[in-house]
Amino acid sequence: MAYPGSAVAPAPSLSTLAAKPLKRAIAARVVALFNDGAQGERPVPRSAEGIFPPGSVIRRVHGDVTSMMVGGVASLMLQMLHPGVLAGVWDHSRFRTDLHGRLRRTARFIALTTYGAREEAEAAIARVRRIHGHVTGTLPDGTPYAANDPALLAWVHVTEATSFLAAYIRYAEPRMTAADRDRYLAEIAEIGQALGADPVPRTVAQAREVMAAMRPQMRTDDRTREVGRFLLSRRAEGAAMDRLQSLTNGAAIDLLPDWARRLHALPDPVLTRPLLRAGTRGIARTLRWAFA
């Protein structure tokens, strides 16, 4: 019996009860994409004592799974157009045999620096900087490269930041205010600076300037095309996850600037764009429901 002024939660409906196993199953499959269960990895707990406090725009943006997947692939496609970034991947990574592992480690770094306790986040940044110190070599034309080069890190940073933001606006918050867009770039700039990137944009206008200034350096060759094929043709376990991956890859290509698609010799998805975006928005709504 309810007393005046008391609140009694309604009994869950049969449809709600029936949906719980499906929500858990979807969430578990997505969690497995980003966490290596065999190594004991679990989702990063959200700490109130991290680099970015609760309520930060970066926490809002990086918490949307679909837009992070789309933006992540788009940023990798942009990054590999830089000869120095491409050489580091080609010479020092196991992208042919462990591409999923590389993507998973990148996703975990983003989660740790966004949501982890400050000590964990700073340890993750220090670990990446140590790894970068060993990534050096020579380009095919004889030019030396180093992963800790501030300009090279600046390209990696600006492509990640702008791709994550663009995907979030398109698939999560189309009416995101200009102030919040700038605030996101100012927040994620803290990570870029900690990694040694320079210049690091703190506003949308500055990000456009950095990309425009660096764009003439972008190139493609046989290695670019091979890495791109590996990235876009990788298969996921299970038909449902494979369809999800195919859709997010298509959405990532759609997210690329026209000049980047041309360099990659990828077609502009003019005819498929409406269905592609509608399908990706549907996936985004489903994943938000599953993780709610």
C-alpha cells in the first residue's frame, strides 16, 4: 500500500524483462571488442579523480560508442596519409597479424585518459611516450622520422580529435553548441600536449588551420593502400558484429574530407549516403539502449 506522498516504482513490464538478456548480450559483445578478456581486461571504471572531471565534454563525446568507432577508423585513414605516421606503422607495428590488438590498445588508452584515475591516465601517457622513443627509422626517400616528432604527433592528435568530434556531431548530438565543440578540443588538447604534440589546437578554427597547414605533406603509395585494405577489410567474429563493422567502416569513409577520399582512391558514397547514415544512427540508438 502506498502512503500519500510516497513514490512506488511500477512493476517492470514483460517486454522490459524480456529485453534485459538482449541488452546484456549486445553490451557484452561490444565490451569484448575493446577489452581483451584473455588478459583479464575489464572496462575502465569512471573515476571522479581523473584528468577530466565528471561533466566534461570529452567524457560525453568519448562515451558514445558508435561515433567513437566511426571517428576512430576515419582518423586512422587520415593519419596514414602522413609519410612519417605510415612509416611508423609499416616498420614497427604488427598490423598484418594484430590489427585488432592495436585498435584495442588505442581504445583502452583513450578510455584510461578520459575516465581513469589521474595516476592511471598519466601512467598510460608515460607508457606511450616510452614506446614512441623507440619508433624511429627512415622514409623511402631517405628522410629520417621519429614517432616523438612534435609535428608528427600533432597530425595524429588533430585527426583523432576532429574525427571523434565530427562523428559525435553527426551521430549523437547534431545540435552541439559551438562553445561545447571548442571546449571538447580544449580538453582533448591536454592529452595531445602531454604526449608531446605541437601545435595542438584548442578550438575548431585552430584545428582547421592546423589541418590546412599540414595537408600539403600528405601522400599515398603502395604501402598506404595496403594498410588501408587491411583496416577496411578486417572481419569481426560473428555475422552481426561483422555487419556492424562493415557499417561503421562505410560511415568512416563517408566522414572523411573529400580530399582524403581522393588520396585513398575511395569513392564518394553519394548514392548510399542516406541509407548509410540512417543505418549508423540506428546502430547508435541500439548501443545507447543496450548500455543505458
